[in-house]
Amino acid sequence: MMPGDDVLTEPMARRIEVFTGAGRRRRWSVDDKARIVAESYSTSVGEVADRYGLSKTQLFTWRREARTKLPAPAEPVFAAVIIEPPAPEPPTPASPKSPRRKSRRGGDGGIELEIGGVVMRVARGAEVKAVAAIIHALKADR
């Protein structure tokens, strides 16, 4: 045994920590907890926990408690919805020679095609074979 290795023969403290203060649990007000929990949703939990000297698990516990203590709404709440009409599209010069495809907004979900100056409207549920045959005939007629 080397001299100085035996703790019993040479009790020597190498490090001493001194705690000051009351040495009791901290008490957080409901408002403080709510503020800290709200802050933890806008940034990382770790940053907020470090800032206030909390453990991350304590902060997660506060968050869970805040979610479970939310009062249930007494009756359904609906949000107001405002639908604005679509802005008018600027007029574009039409080219009768080039086939183009136009789609209608809203409506029944159908489509509108213009091929060789002929406008064809196809409603939802139309037979695929019939539509393909009409398109083929319009393209062949050009």
C-alpha cells in the first residue's frame, strides 16, 4: 500500500461543496408554470429547462398536466369562413391554331378542352372510350 492512499489513515477532503440558501423545493406559481410551458412550445424544451434551472422531465410533466387540465368546450365552436371570389384573370390573346387545354374552376369537376378551335366540355363520369374517340376525331380533322 502506498502512503497517502488509505482514506482511513489519512482522511483528507479533496473537494467541498457549500450550498447556500434555504435548501428546499422551489414553489412555482400557476402563472409562472403557464408562462414557462408556453415558452417551451416556442423553442426547445432543453433551452427553457436550462434557463429556469428545471429538469427536462419536470417541464414535460408540466406540459402534460397543462394539456389534461384544459377545460372541454361546453358546445361546438365554429370558425368564421369568408370566401372571396377569385380574381379575374387577365385576358390573353387566343391562338386558334394551337390546341390547348383549359380546366374550369369549381363546378361539377368536369374539364373543358379546345382542339383546333372546337371547344369540348366533358362532365364528370363521362365514358373514357367515348371521350378518347371524340378527341381522336377532332385531332384527325385538323
